[in-house]
Amino acid sequence: MRSARAAIRAGIVIGLCGALLVGCGSGDEPEGDRAGGAKGTTGTKEPTGAEGTTGPSSGPSAATSGDGPTGSAGSSGSEGGDKGGTASGEPGGTAAPDATPAPDTTPTPDFVADPALVPKNRADALTLARAVITRPTEYGRGYGKGTPYESDPGDWNVLDTSCNWQREGLPRTVLASFTRRGQLPASGAKGLVRISSTVTVHRTTSQADWEMAETLEEALRCPDQRLGGSERVQQLMSLGSAFGQSANLTADDSLMERGEFIDESGGGAPAHYAWNQSRLGTVTVSVVVKGGKGHTPLELTTAQIQAMTSMVNRLKNALGGTE
């Protein structure tokens, strides 16, 4: 399974480096398998049932291609010459020493959950999700409850082969997926902002890791997606960062997805769309924002970061562990 996911990640990174015009560093691939599909909620894209999510992983980490350190024992100076020739090919030389591999300096996450506090059943998973998920007021001043306010924790949305989001029951690999929605009402020249947070609890870390990888892949498979009703997103691009990459120092894995949100019933003018998602152990948390007329990306990103920060901090507290 690791090789399959590594292939997914490598392809994603190669495509994104060109699409986003960013440099790609090296990074280890997280281990594990994921059996479930990426999720969302009705009328929105949310890898964990959140309304209108963006996404992306911490999706897959960037990978570099190429050979590792090499060293030659030397070649013989001529056909039939003595073994162990020098690097220059002169017979009778001493074999060149192998290059010493550089030490692994890849940073590793500094938070390890207390195994006794990691949910093992659906009831405990839902209790954790409710304790961690964002309250509407945490998005910022003026935000209140969205409609519907909370999702059914027993199902999530799956992106089908036609790039449409469909509601499905949870796979057996997921214990709970809970979404809570907020909104900033339209006022004056500014339009409605829709925002939602999702907490998804998997049975294993590897399954949570696969959710991140597949969420990252979705933007490449479906850069234009139908969320439901009159809502859609277009021109999606996503990028994942493992711990220690791209300033990710808070989670095992993190991803972001950016694009344009269009509500065809409201005139169809493109607005800011963003989805951020992070993973700590078996749990993923995500926040998606669908902007409205007159709201700047900076303003909306601030609301998104506030929500993500509050959830990650509460998740660490709930899981105990060490830092």
C-alpha cells in the first residue's frame, strides 16, 4: 500500500510544482493505507463531511526523485585487467571508498497521542469530535450558525467519477465524521460567507493518512467540481505538507486547496474558495470557506486559520500525549 500511495503523492507533487510554480523539497512518505474516499457534505466539498470544504493533504508530502549518494569501487583499466582498479581506470589502483550517506535530518512530529485516549468506538469518536469542532463565534466577529448547523456523524460525501459530490454512509474504516457550519450574513456591499469545520476520526493512523492523500489527489482529478444545487468550484489546486515542510509545525500532515467558488443562483461571480485540512494521528480536522462578494482572501483566510488553530489545540489537549 505504501508504494501505491507513494506513486499518488509523487504524481501530485510533480503536477503541483508546475501548476503552483513552487519549488519542491524532499520529504518522507507517511505510512499506511486508506480504505475510504474523500468526503464532503451536501452542497459543499468537505473531505470529512464539512460543508463546502477545500481542501486538500496534509495530504501527501513532497517527494524528490533521483539516485541517492553513490560511490564507485573503481573500474578496471582495460579489458581483463585487475579487479579493483582506480576511479580513473588505471589498473592496480585501490578501490575508492563508498560515499558516506548523509544523516537523515527530516523533522518528525513532536506530538504523540496517549493511546488510552484515542477513540476505539463510534461513541467515543463522536464525543471527541464534538469536543474539538469549531464554534461559530471562533470564525470571527459577526459569524453565526449556518443552515443546517450540524451534520449526521454517520455519513459523509464522496466525489464520484463525474466530479459531483454524493452523500454516502461512512465506510467501516471511519468511526465518526462530524461537521458544523457557520456563516457571515450579507451586509451592505458584502455578500454571504459560508464556512464549516469537520472532524473525522478513523480507526487507524494509516487510514487517516490515506484520507489526506486522496483528498489531495481530488483537485488534480477534478479541478472543477459540482457541490450540489447551484454551487460549484473551479480551477482547484492543492498542495500537501508533511510535518516540518512549508512551515507545518503543528500536525503530522497538512494540506491546502484553493480555487474559485461560484453560486449560480447569486449571479455566478467567482469568489474565494479555500480548504485547509490537518491530521494528528487517527484524526483529521478541516475548515472550508466559500467567500462572498466584497470579502478579501486575507479576511477569509484569517477566519479559517482561527478555526483550524482552535481545533488543533483542542485535539492535542483531548488526546493528551507528549510534545
